[in-house]
Amino acid sequence: MNSPEPTALARAAAFNVQGLQFDKALIEKLAGNGPRYTSYPTADRFHAEFGEIDYRQSVAANFAVGPQRPLSLYVHIPFCNTICYYCGCNKIVTNNKAKAATYLDYLDKEIALQAPLFAGKARIEQLHFGGGTPTFLSDAQLVHLVGTLRSYFDFAPDDEGEYSIEIDPRKVSADTVALLGRLGFNRMSLGVQDFDPVVQVAVNRVQSEAETMRVIDAARWHGFKSISIDLIYGLPKQTLAGFGVTLDKVIAARPDRLSIYNYAHLPHLFKTQRQIMDADLPSLDAKLDILRLAISKLTAAGYVYIGMDHFALPDDELAVAQRAGTLHRNFQGYSTHDDIDLLALGVSGIGKIGASYSQNVRGIDEYYGLLDAGQLPIFRGVALERDDELRRSVIQQLMCGFELDFAATEAEWRIDFANYFAPERKQLAALAAEGLLAMDAKHLRVLPRGRLLIRNIAMVFDRYLLFSRET
């Protein structure tokens, strides 16, 4: 891919004029666990009282009137051939392809139950296959699944829609990449994590640079519009020098987007992480040095910081959407569509329809059992109150645009910002004293030191965290 045009770089610089300042001491001081705000309320606030009846009512109310609405569709494919020790995704590790055939039969059942709720009311403008490893499916199975979806739903033309799939470069051939292009996929995300062979052995994911580049070349040859690469910092045996080499190789490949995720070691929650020894993990100090190196190299190479681990070239759709103020955040990360509804299919899938969230059951046997009974496999969710919707809007603005216009919020929600958020303004003042943000009576702007700590700022507006602190 050619380097960005100077005009694109100029536009990015104009938006990103505040820059990105890495303050190691401040990050160490404020570092800690917190929501990533792919939803608000966050998934840990969903409850079992929200079930299929509530979901159907939410869909009916959301699509009751008005023209056809855009819809994003997520399909979860849980199967993997091998275990990656760092992974915390909902997955089934197997080499038995028959399990995928059974799963597809049940996906067909769920699609048949969901599609009538949206018929004539919604058009699919975004599609994402995630996992697990979506390309665990055979070529014939991929053809079947996409064909089923297209037979039930109205899809935007391939040159208008954003149709993406997660790829394990070790498990896909150039012929499959060509097939994906013919099926309408035009974006892909590749897991890399780290090219250092020592790290790869430590996490049980041995993947050569050649394998990865072969898939990237095939995707470009077959007209994929956007290629994203996922990296992780903080993995066992990882070093500053080794990750620097990985970054150089990735930058040379010039993906349109990059995600640099922080590895969260939670062996009490994820059994596979128990294969990783604490002694092999880099210290917090070393992790932050790796993060600083990544930011330095990526920004020097022309990438724009989107937020929460994400970088993109200035002409990539994410960067364009951020400048246009239409960037959104959902369960797949950042999205180019502002507040689009999301229908999720498959085990553990989380969707958002209007003022509600819902999640499918996590266990495959329970998933099958509910569908055999003719029921949607929903096990929890939440219907948003007006305060939830307001706070979701505020958090989205911070996470996606790094600023708040109090007057605009007041006009949209008919509140007095200073009074409504009086306790929050006191907390914001403390963050302002740390140099994370600037705030006056009309506006809040996240400063360069605060961009890497954006979720700390967003957490101020999380009512459920406030309740937790008070109790």
C-alpha cells in the first residue's frame, strides 16, 4: 500500500493536534483494572431477568417506525485447532470438524428465529465473523453460512458494506482468502501477537512471518479494503528488543490498522493462562517501556492514535470517522458507524438493539438445547434507563473523540450539565490537576497526557462504579 497522501497526513495532524504524551509515572500511578467500555452499562451489569420476551419487545420498539435502519451483524465461531495460552475468548479447542457442522446447523436455527424480527426493517451494513477461529470452518461451510445469512437478511452491496473476518494466518490458504473475497468479505483482522519465536513458544502460538505476509499479500491481491493486525504486549518472555523487531516487521507490511493490546494475566478466570508462569511475565515497568516503544514507532510511521490500543493510517476509515465525529465503540472495538444496532449470533454473542443489550448463553450444549426448544438462546441482558443512555452517550464521546461539549449534551438530553454531573465534576477536577484534561464551564478536552488513560476519565461517569465505591 502506498504511503498516505500529504493532504491526509495534514488532516490527521489537524485532528490530532493535541498529540499523544506518554507519561510513564502517571500511567504507573493510575494503572489498574477498569472497563473498556465496549458497552455501557458494561456486561458485568447484565442480568438474567432480561430474557427473550424483553429482547423481542426491544427489537419491535426499535424498528417500529421510520425507514429501514442499518444493522451490524456479528457471528461467533468458537472453534480453534490449538490453544493459545494467553487467550480469554469463549472457544472450543478441537480438531473434530464434525463439531463445526453441528454448530452450523444450530446457527441456521438461530438465524431462522432472528431474521423475521428484522425483515423489511433493517439492512446489514456491517458483518463480522469472530471467534475462536472463523476459518476453522471449511470453504464449503463458509459458503453455506454466508449464503444462509444472505438468504435471510438484506445486505448492502459489497462495495458499500463493511464485511470483516478474523484470520489465523496459520490456518488459511490463499485460495480461502480468494473465496472470502468472492463471498463479499472486504476487511480482515490477523492475529500476530509477537513474531519473537521465544514468545511464540511460551504462548503456544508458533506463527512465521512468511505465513502472515502470504495472507496479507493474498488479501491485497483480492481487493480487501482494510487489513488489521493484532499485537499483544506483556506476554511471557517478551523483551523490548524483541518486540521492537516485531514492530519493524509489522510496520514494513503497512497494515491499515493496528491493535496493541495489553495482556491481562487472569489465570483464576481463564484456565489456559495457567500454562503461563508468573516469573516469565515482564514487569509493569518493562511493559510500559514496550508500550512507549510501540507508540513511538507507530506514530513515527504515520499511524494515528484512535484510542484504547488502536492505531490507523490517516486515510483508513477509522481515522476518517474519528475526524468526522462518527466513530463509535462496540463489542468489536471501534466502528465507523455512529451508534449502529448490533445483532449477535452464536454462543456468547453480545448484541445491542436500541436501548438494550443482550447476550447469548456461553455453553454450547445449552445453546443447542434452547434452539431445539424453539427459543432464542438469550440468558441475560439489560434494558437501559434514560440515565444509562445519557451516560453511554457521554462515555462514547470521550472514548471516540476525546472531548465533551456540555452545551450540546444539555440540548440533546435537556439537562443542566453542571448540576446533573456535580459529583463527577469534582472527580474531573482532580484528574485535571493531574494534567489529564482541561475543563471550563462549557467544554472538556482530554489533554495529551490523558489520552492513554481515557478509560480513567470515562470511569468518572460510570454510575455503577460510583455505587460500588459508595457501598
